[in-house]
Amino acid sequence: MKSNLILASASPRRKELLELLQLPFEVIPSLVEEVMDEELQPAEMVQSLAQQKAKGVAKEHQHAFVIGSDTIVVSDNKMLGKPKSHDEAKKMLRNLSGKTHEVFTGVSIINGEKIHTFHEKTAVTFYHLTESEIEDYVLSGEPMDKAGAYGIQGLGALLVKEISGDYFSVVGLPIARTSRELKEMGFSR
Ligand SMILES: Cc1cn([C@H]2C[C@H](O)[C@@H](COP(=O)(O)OP(=O)(O)OP(=O)(O)O)O2)c(=O)[nH]c1=O
């Protein structure tokens, strides 16, 4: 019998990435309130948030495979989530300018009693950004709903000098690893 797949996310990017599997799935955003616990290491934090998102939806869908995911940017040991204002977005971009930071994406897949939770880490190096480049980019609106105040898949591509690791994980979902974990859990297409 074919398995049911649910993406517990409101992110249009994650939906696009999951579509790469060429499988039918349902999108049911999780209503979990994201709380950043500064005591946790980044890997633990994205895994914990991904798990909370998946659990929120899985408890109502026991037979499905439910995927939750969370992305944060870490620079100079500081965790950067989504900016709450243009000023905060500018601050984040100034912090990332001319340096290498890490993007952590946690993924949690739940199917009944089974749960697979993992993360991917990708290093991203930015070119040096001028103040007017930062200003223009923030005015484009693109940074506002994205961890670290940029989207590598959009205009933000112009800021990136180098990347080491899974590109898709930076966009919000490490799709190859996710597909492999689904298979390991017994998901049948
Ligand atoms: C670094 C980076 C992040 N992002 C996005 C991915 C995530 O959608 C977002 C981080 O926020 P998240 O809290 O991980 O996810 P979300 O609130 O958008 O969606 P949901 O919780 O419902 O699943 O930043 C990009 O789109 N491109 C990038 O280059």
C-alpha cells in the first residue's frame, strides 16, 4: 500500500523542494510557536524545533509520514533566525558580510511510533557587502521571512562567494537525505 506523506510547513520553498520527489503529499503547517533556546547547540536546536513541528501534525495523522523542518544561520557563535525588522535584517547582513557562516537545517520525520531526526550543516561564504548593497537588498523585502536575512535561491544568490555542503539544506530542506531517510523508515511510493 502507498504511504501518505505530509509536509508540516508553511514554507513555500520547502513545498517546492519536496515536489522534487515527484510524489503526492499534503501540506499541513504546524502551529508550533518557535522558541529559540540559547542554551542549546544549533544542531540540537534545529532538531528540536523540527521535531516539535512534525509532532504537532503527526498526533492527528498516525498513519502518515510527517516531515517537520527548521533552519537557522550561525555566525560568530550567534544564532540568527528570521529578522523582525529592516534594521535587524541590516544588522544580520553586516554580520555575515565578508565571512563564512553555517546554515543548520534540522529535519524530523514521524510515522506512528517511528521517528527519524537529523540535521545538515552547510558553510556559506559571503562577499564583502557595501552599505548600499545591504540597504537595497533589505528594501527588496526578500530577507524578511528568512533565517539570517537572506535567500540563496533569490537575489541573495548575488551575495554568495562559496558554499560547502548541501545547497538545498540552505534553502530549507536537505532533500536527498530526506528521501533516503524516508526509504529507511519503510516509506513506499
Ligand atoms: C538561509 C536561508 C533561509 N531560508 C528560509 C528557509 C526557511 O523557510 C526560513 C527559516 O525559517 P523556519 O522557521 O525554518 O521555517 P518557516 O517558518 O519558513 O516555515 P515552517 O516553520 O512552517 O516550516 O528561512 C531561505 O529560503 N533561503 C536561505 O538561503
